[in-house]
Amino acid sequence: MSKEWPLWEVFIRGTHGMSHRHVGSLHAADAEHAIRNARDVYTRRNEGVSIWVVETSQIAASSPSEKGPLYDPARDKAYRHPTFFHIPEEVGKM
Amino acid sequence: MYAQMVKSEATQDDPDMLAAFQARVDAGEKIEPKDWMPAGYRKTLIRQIGQHAHSEIVGQLPEANWIARAPTLERKANLLAKVQDEAGHGLYLYCAVETLGVSRDELTEMLLDGRMKYSSIFNYPTLTWADMGAVGWLVDGAAIMNQVPLQRTSYGPYARSMVRICKEESFHQRQGFHVMMAMVKGSEAQKRMAQDALNRFWYPALMMFGPSDKDSVHSEQSMSWKIKMNTNDELRQKFVDETVPQAEYLGLTIPDEHMKWNEDTGHYDFTEPDWSEFFEVIQGNGPCNVDRIAARQKAWDDGAWVREAMVAHAEKKQSRKSAAE
Ligand SMILES: [Fe+2]
Ligand SMILES: [Fe+2]
């Protein structure tokens, strides 16, 4: 049996200036082929104006077991959110 | 449904891990590919999502039968777009199931050698153009009923593919209903074709939801894992309640003399499909089982050289590129 085409992750930017967003994955022989397939699979209804593809094996990801050490330190820093600071009403909009 | 009679796997994992997992599911958290999950959860999902993916792909065949015979160019373009969407649905779902550690080629092989199933509905033939109406209206209608709640399923990749699919699905049902509307406004012969299509597809559509709850042994575990969101009978009843008025609008008769509105329950009473027929079709003895698998086998075999050539071409391009650097 022949080799399976590698897996690619597909990112698409819509027309409204938002960042590229992950939409899914697909198999393709190379990057050019992946973009062509992504066009057919993920943009049949004008979902985007720009496609990025990256081979899945090239993505480094944080692991679920690191959830605590990575994200817990942010929990007790409520002062990073603007609502933490009370501004008196007479100051007006800020 | 598109995944019928999915056997839920018993699980023999560490009880503490299981309890923690169940708590996450109960809290509405999504389970992602790298998270710990019970072996039974993984196995059941592979079976269920795989069966759903295969159904999308095999489901193209009965409709593809009519693309080149559509009555107008516009209907042909509509149907082509619909069938192309189904290919997309299959691909989203294959990618979702691949995150559970099974390869695309393995999935295809399991379909071809009968280890994996697809929905019973696609083993019925599409004999006339009116069948394109009945399929879109009833089959996609039934699929929507099942897929909408699955957008909230616990497995992240499955839920996300369902969101994409549901966005695309309602055009499918509407284009089918539109075909039916045109048929019933046509000649007497066309109206008869529409009625005939409804007659043939009604009970097979009801079977899509799987056996009656009293005979459906796998539901409980799957429901607590949130990979099954409603019971078979709940969804079937919902489908009947929504479809009867639509048939009335078309002036067509549902082929069930016991169908009637029940004031007390607030639902229609209806006749259950012939479950022995359902089990026969699932066992491989429906009218088109052999043809469907033969068509998929042929596509797989005929496409082999393309799959290989694409890899060879990519490798050649890559080595030329590195030589030039
Ligand atoms: Fe679909
Ligand atoms: Fe559909």
C-alpha cells in the first residue's frame, strides 16, 4: 500500500480583517496541493480571502498536563482587567 | 441516524480517572485529542464518527446518480453543490476521527471490508427525479434533527465539525423540498412520482434514527458521555411531528394509515418501521449494499495511481528545490 498523504492544518482569514483562524485539517501531498484542497473543502461559501496551511507535524503544542503551571498564575492577577480599577463617576468616561 | 446502533464500549479504566473525566463532561467541558479519556470513550467515538463520515461519503452515491439527469441546468447546479457539500462533511468528520488515533487509510479499509458501517438509508435506490426531492427533504431533514444537538457533544473535534456541517445542511433540506414543491405543482404524472418517492422513502427515513429505545442497548453509556444527546425515539418523534405538516402543505399522503394527531400527548401517533427490514439492510442485504461498496472499492482502486503520483510529484519537487538551494 502506498504512503498516506501527510496531514495539514488549515487557517483562513475572512474579509473583515480578523486574524487567520484555524478551520480544520486535510490530507495533501504538499503545500500547494493542501491550499488547493483547502479552497475546495473550507471556502465553498466565501469564507475567506487568504489561506494558510501548515503541516500538522510541524506544530508544537502545549500539553494538557501543563494546564496548571501555564495558566494558573494568571488567575490571581485580576488587576490586568480594566474593571479592577474603580473610577469615580464624576471623572466621566475612561 | 448517520451512525446507527453504535455499540458503546465498556470501560475498565482507573475509577478515579473515570470519575474526574465524567465530572469534566458533566461540567460541559470539551474533551480534546490530547486529554486523557477512557478507552471505551475513544473506541465508541471512533466507531460513531467513522460511521458518520462513511455515511456522508457513501451518501453521495444515490444523489450522484441524478446529477447528469437533472431536469434543468439550475437543478443540476443545486444538486452538484449539495453533493459536493457531502464530500466536505465526510472530510471534516474523517479529520475529527483521525485525532483519536486511527488513520484515513485504515478507516477506508474498514469500510470496504465491512468492519465499519454506514447509514442504512443509503442502501435504497433513487429511481426517479422525485427521489432527489424526497432525499433532500426527508433524509437531510432527519440528519439535521440528529446533528443539531451533536454540536454540543463532549468531544471537541466532533462538536466543531458538527457546527460546520449544520451551517451547510439546511440548504440541502430546502433544495429537496423545493424539488418536491415543483413536482406537486406539475402534471398528474409528476405528482404521482412525488407521492411514490415519499412512499418509498418514508419508512427508511424513520429507520435512520435507529431501533426503538426499548431495543437500543447502547444508549445509556453514550448519553452520559454526551456522545449521544437524545434517544432514538425522541428524535424520531420530533422528525414525524415536523414532517407531517410539510407533507400536508405539499398535498402528499404519508403512507401510514395509523398516522394521527394525538391531542393528549401533543404528538403524532405513527406506525413504526419494519425493524426486520432494518436489520436485514444493516446486515448487508438491502437493495443496494453490494453496489455501494463496489462503487467505493472501485474509486479506491482507480484512485490508487493518483494518490501515489501526487506523492512522487511532491517528492520530486522537494528534491529539485533542495538541489537548487
Ligand atoms: Fe451531510
Ligand atoms: Fe446533507
